[in-house]
Amino acid sequence: MNNSNSSIRNSAKAIIVRDSCVLLIRIGDQGGEWYVLPGGGQHAGEPLRETVQRECLEEIGVPVQVGQLRLVREYIAKNHGADECTAPAHRVEFMFECQINADAVPSNGLKADTCQTGIVWVPVADLAAYDLYPTGLVQILRDGVSKVGCAYMGDMV
């Protein structure tokens, strides 16, 4: 069935690992506290690499050097019981391995997301204790993101 009200939204995310820790954005909303990779929505006509650079400046306040595309994940709201009237119907996330300068100190950027409450470095070994989305990211990061080449994660929360 073709729903003309549906749309697909692309986003670009940064996987930044330093000293066995991954950089995450802490989100706080009515559902509690959870974590995501820095990054966000692609603008029309904007290449994905530029998207992740812009979004990181907005959210973590430091420039990133964009490396290899490592993961692609879809989230199709109807497959996970989400109300499509209040949630994007279909998202595709492109996750790039990125670097920041060794002396960079990430913090909430000047255009942080509304529900963004902080930036945290989380030891990769401790990721299972965090409510991280997408959920499949925990094991991939523990195994070493550079080992996956480029992988399609599928439709997952």
C-alpha cells in the first residue's frame, strides 16, 4: 500500500571512539533517559558527509573528520508499534566512523537538540548498562566497529 503521507528521512551519525570510550548524546524526555550517537537529519541537496559534520558542530560543538561509512540502519515505525502520526514513518541512518582532534572537548553545541541533556564518553565495555539506540549498536561497538566493514543492520529499534 502506498501512503502519500509517508516520507523517508535520512540522517547521518558519527561513531567517535577514543581511549576505548564512545561519545554519546544523552537524551532526556518524558520516556526517561537514553543515548544516541551524535548526528541528525540530512537537508535536501546536502551530501551525507556534510550532514554529519554540520550536525556534530551543532550537537557536540567540535568539528569531526568523517571516515568510512560503517553501518546503515532503518527504523520503520509501523513495524515497532509506533504511532505514525507522532513519529517519523521511516528513517534511514548512515553511521560513519569519525575522529575529533585529540585536544577537542565536546559539549552541548550551540544548536543542541531540544531533549539533549549532555554529552558523555562511555567505556565501550560498559555500553550494555546504557539505554543506547539503536540497540544493535552495543554489540557492534564492543566487537570493534572497524571490523564490520560496512554493514546493513536492518529495521531495528
